[in-house]
Amino acid sequence: MKNPGLLFVFLLLFAGALAQSTPLRIAVAANAQFVIKDLQADFKKQTGVETEAIIGSSGKLAAQIKNGAPYDLFLSADMEFPQSLFKEGFGITAPKEYASGNLVVCSSTGLDLKNWRQLVTGESIKRIAIANPALAPYGKAAEQALRRYGLWDKLKAKLVYGESISQVNTYITTGAVEMGFTTGSLMHEPGDTQKLTWAPVESQVYEKIRQGFTVLRYARQGNYAKAMQFYRYLLSPAAKQILRKAGYQTPS
């Protein structure tokens, strides 16, 4: 190479241009798979930054991040997974709560769920969907509630586990199960939710579902500035308004 200095400058410019063109990759817990679309659209409108959402259970996404998945931010359905990643050096911003959710029982088979605690032990209910408590915080909350009500052992044979709350919602909306435990935000998602019957689960019987997020170490490989833009955006009044419209509570 006659001019290695010129080649070095070219490579620097190429790397910079590549970083600018790479979308911001956001790992998102399945409960937020619909609201993230509205957040992405509003963020792009405000900043011009392209984003890509990768949807999965919080636990599975956290495992992928530890195994080197190229994600820039992680939006979990709890605080524990982001805190674990931060403590182990995979997160570079202290986890913050961006929303909190609520647990409901839901059915697409026309059931009246006002007295669901009595209903679930009857013969008419054969299958009950719940997200895997080890992977999905809403599944963990459902297990806590059932244990507090003294129903966990009685219902074990009826439980159908979904890898994520998204899979649970599919079981519910398709009628594959008579009822399931899911996020209250399902009632605000697009689709024919008018066919669903639902009832809240008392908030006293499960730990508050505080949803946290963190910027990940991988962002330093090119998307750090954009990741910090989204970090600030998610705590902004505009993002909070979108989250509240989707059925979440937001921190003050």
C-alpha cells in the first residue's frame, strides 16, 4: 500500500458511516411488544434515529445479552434482570424504572371472571395459561398470587406455560386455554380485545411489577450516543404519555 495513512483515514470514515447507519437495537420484554412500536415511531420523529426491537421474555433476553447478543438497550418487565446485568458489567447505566404493570386474569371464551378464584378449581376450567415464572416477571407475579390464594398446588395440573407473556396472550386470544394470567396492557393493544373478558388480580398478592431498563455495554461499539438519546427519551413526558395510554403506570 503506497499510502497507509490515507487508508487509515478511509477506514475511520467508513467505520463512522457504518455506525451512523446501524439501527439502535433494543431488547424488549414481550409484554411491551406493541407499545414499543409507538415509542419507536415517536423517538424517530423527534430524533431521526432508526431503532430495531427484539422481542422475547425478560429472562431469555438477559441470557442472550450475557452470551454476547448485539443489543444496545434492554427494556425488561422487571428490575431484577437489568440489575443483574448491571452488576455483572453488561449494563453501563444504573437500571431505572420506566413503567409498572398490573396482572389480570383473562379469557376469550365468554367466561365471567368476577369470581375467578372459585371458578378455576371447577371442572369447566381445564387449561390455564401462565408465563414461565423463571423467565417472565408476569409469570412470576401470577405464581405469587396463586400461592397467596392457596391455589398453586391445586392448579398445577391445569397450568399451560408460555415462554413469554406474548405466547400466553396467543393461548388466551385463540381459545387454546379457558383463561390465563396476563398483563392489563393487553386490553389496550390493537386487535379485537372486545371479545375478551377479564378481571384484575389484587395487587396486594404479588410484588409490584416494576419494569426497568439499562443501556448495555455493547452500545459502546458504535451506538452509545443514540442509546443515551433513547435512554433520556424513555424517561421523558412524551414517552410516559404513550406508556400510560397503553395501560401502564409511569414513575413521577
